[in-house]
Amino acid sequence: MDDLTPVRLRDGTEAFVVPLLPANREALREEYEHLSAETRFDRFLAPVPTLTDTMLDHLVCEVDGVDHVALVLLVITPDGTERPVGLARIIRYRNDPSVADVAVTVVDDWHGRGVATALLEVLMQHRPRGVSRIVTLVNASNRASLAMLRRLGEIEVSKPESGVQVVTVTLPDGADSASAGPGRVDAGALALEDSPLRRHDPPSPAPLPLAGDPDRPGASRR
Ligand SMILES: CC(C)(COP(=O)(O)OP(=O)(O)OC[C@H]1O[C@@H](n2cnc3c(N)ncnc32)[C@H](O)[C@@H]1OP(=O)(O)O)[C@@H](O)C(=O)NCCC(=O)NCCS
């Protein structure tokens, strides 16, 4: 992508979308610690108070701009400095190259102003080639996340299991993906809980849904 994409938020704010860079690693660690516990929980579906070095390796160093794209939304503060207020990423699943997971985090004082909407619009334009569907896990109580995903395409939401729903979005031009096929996504085969998007160091308090087959690839690597 171009280094800088100008966007306008729903509330009229002018902003910029830029790629996440390795140099942003420490800033990401610090910003994360300023998020509310609720925002952090909704992001990882578990209480994750800090981003560890291992997590930062996944979230920053493994961004390759091909199968893993991560973008930051910057606003200009009244004193003229740039402030990152949102981060969105998309990662292709290894088991099915036509499917990817997405995650978005917006700092609490910018919720509800259109940051996620603007970020996802740019992210979808730069999604990994051939990705025609999004499959992701969302807290059933997370209405903002469901509304945000609903904007992306045709959405299917599973019944909640342990308070978490599997959301499948068929992207509008998904039919052109040679690998997508006409059928449903086999979410159980995607090893959703092994996605770097959800991987975190502290032990998960409860197994996530879709764990029907404990022998699926990656199941032991959490
Ligand atoms: C989910 C999240 C990314 C949304 O970011 P945001 O910038 O506030 O979202 P937007 O302002 O672009 O709004 C997106 C949609 O959510 C709706 N929305 C926003 N806040 C909402 C709320 N509190 N309740 C219900 N709907 C809400 C908006 O109306 C919009 O829907 P619309 O397009 O139908 O009007 C943000 O709340 C967040 O960071 N949450 C914590 C982390 C998380 O849950 N990430 C998603 C899973 S990885």
C-alpha cells in the first residue's frame, strides 16, 4: 500500500492510515497498557493485561504485508502531533488461504467515531490476495464488533458458546477467489484459536469453542 492513506471518520475528523512498522513495537506495548480492561478482553477474548515480547513478535515482527497486513489509524492532535488511535490487522489462515481472521482495536476515548469503519475499509483493500471470507471469534456481548463486521459483507453468526460467537463474513468480491469454492467455510478446520490474532501468553481461562477436534493442527501450540 501507499505509505499514507488519508481518510475521513464518520464524525468528520481527518485522519491517516499507515502500515504498522517494526519501529512501532514499543509504542504498541505502551498504548496497549492504556486500554481499558474491557477493550483488552474484547480484543483477545481473555484477560491479557500486557503484551509480552512473544506476543509483540507475533503482532509486529510477523507482519509481512502479504499474508499478514496491519494498519494504524493516526489523528492529528490539537498540538499538531500524530496520535495512533486504532490498529487493524488481517491474517490469512494457514489451513485455508481463502479465509482470514481480522482484529481491530480502537483506544477507548475514540470509540464510536468511525475509526474501525475507516480502518477496515482500507484494510479490506489491502487484504491478502485471494481472501474472500473472514472468520473470526467475537464476544457475544460485543455489539460494536458485530456491527463493524456486518459492514464488510454478508455475515453469518453462530450461536454463542461460552459467550463467544464465530462470525463468518463473505466479502463482496469473494466469488472471484479461485480457492474459495461455493461451499461453507469449515470453521472447525481453521484452528481459529491458534490464530496469532488471539494467541497470548497467559493460560486461557477456558477452552474456546470449535475445539471439537483436539488433534487439529496447531491445537497444542497455544
Ligand atoms: C469494536 C471496536 C474496534 C469498534 O471500533 P469503533 O471505532 O468504535 O467503531 P466504529 O465507530 O467504526 O463503529 C462501527 C460500528 O459499530 C457500532 N458501534 C460502535 N460502538 C458501539 C456500541 N458501543 N454499541 C453498539 N454499536 C456500536 C457503530 O454504530 C458502527 O455500526 P454502523 O456502521 O452500523 O453504524 C472498538 O469498540 C474496540 O476497540 N473494541 C475493543 C476491541 C474489540 O472488540 N475488537 C474487535 C474484536 S478483535
